[in-house]
Amino acid sequence: MTKIPTGAAWRPYLRTLADAGLDVASVGAWIAAAELPPARRRLARGAVAAITATVAIPGIRAVRSAAGADEPAVPGAGSGLPYVDVGIQLPADDPSEDDPSRRRRAVLAGAVGVGVLTTAVAASVGVALAGRQLERRWLARLTRHGHPHPHRALALRMAGLYAALTVPSRLIVVRQGAKAGRRNAGG
């Protein structure tokens, strides 16, 4: 049985949830490792990075092989990580001098693409900085209130927050991909 009763294929959703679960666990483990002595902390964080890379490599290879030789692989499509497709398509031939509207469209498409990419980078940096500030605030509060293991409690909080923010967005991406696949297949 490869379909759930509603008719939607469940494997992409399950794969996305597994990838998100690994990411949430690695976020929590990375933060919880801060409580360890330096040598053990480095070892634990190195193990988290190695496990994450080991699990991500087959997903990347699957995306590349599914894309085939004709189409380039979309970075991050199978890994569940967010990515931006700015939709810039360069014309196959140079716009001629006697067609200024075509040249203008190419310039505008490039400008819009750069704007979207800049916005995406700024949003990513802003979210990372806000998360780090929230992390510091929660850790200070846990320490101030005398929590016996403040980094472990912080790891649980940050992993929960990360899950609440990333899992729905990843499921939406899978859902949109399924809709696009049905549209392209004619159904």
C-alpha cells in the first residue's frame, strides 16, 4: 500500500518528516552538548555533524539521479532544507539591438531575481540572529532560576521551536510538489 486513504502518496511526506526529525534532534543535541566538558562537547558535536551528513548524502544523490542528465538537480530539494528558486531564465540567444523590450525584460528578470535572493538571505540571517538571542535569553533565565541542567532544558525548548517552525513549511513544500506533479501529469 503506497497511498493513504485520501489518495495522496505518503512516502514523500514520511521522508520529509524523517528528515525534519533528524534536523530537530541534531539541533537539540548540538545545544545540549554545550553542557559537556570541551573534549566531549567537540566529540558529541562532531558525531552530530557526521550523522547528519551521512543521512543527507543519499538524499542528495537520489535527487541528482532523479533529475537525470537533461535537467540540473535542484539544490536542497530532497534534503528538506529550504531553498530559493528565483526563476531567472536567461534567453538562449543574445537579445538583439533592434528588440529593446526583450532586453528590458531580461534586465528586469535579473533585477527581480537579485531582489528575491537578497530578501531570502536577509530573512535567513534575521531568523538566525533572533533565534540566537532567544536562546541566550532562555539560557540566562534557566540559569538564573537555578535549573539543574539549563542546556538540556534549552535544547528541548529550541528543538520544539525549530520543529514548530520547520515541519509545517517542509510539509507545505511537499504538498506543492505533489500538486505540481499532478498538474504536469495531466491530473
